[in-house]
Amino acid sequence: MLFTPTLLLAGAATIGLAALDKTLETYGFGALGIILRIALPIAAFAAGIYFIETNAIIGWLR
């Protein structure tokens, strides 16, 4: 399938975060926008590492 639910969810999250960042900047909360741009990728990276380390199928393949 061309558009899986996961792909649509990731796209919606990206657009939502971009809109939230722009809204925060517009209303004078620039520091929150910067924190959002820095903290979210770090949290996503940590969640990805956690998933890889705790996934039973990947552990079975090792």
C-alpha cells in the first residue's frame, strides 16, 4: 500500500508540530519553540533506541 496508517500518522504529527512551533513563535513564546525543536528529536531518538533494545524479534535474530 502506498499510504500506510503509520505513514499518515507520522505526516500528521510532523505537520502538527510545525504548526505548533509556528504558533508559539507568533504569540511570543520563541523559547518554547526552540525547546520543542531540540527536545522532540532527542526524545524520538531515545524511544527508537529503547524500541530496538527491547524488541523481542530483533533480539531473536541476533
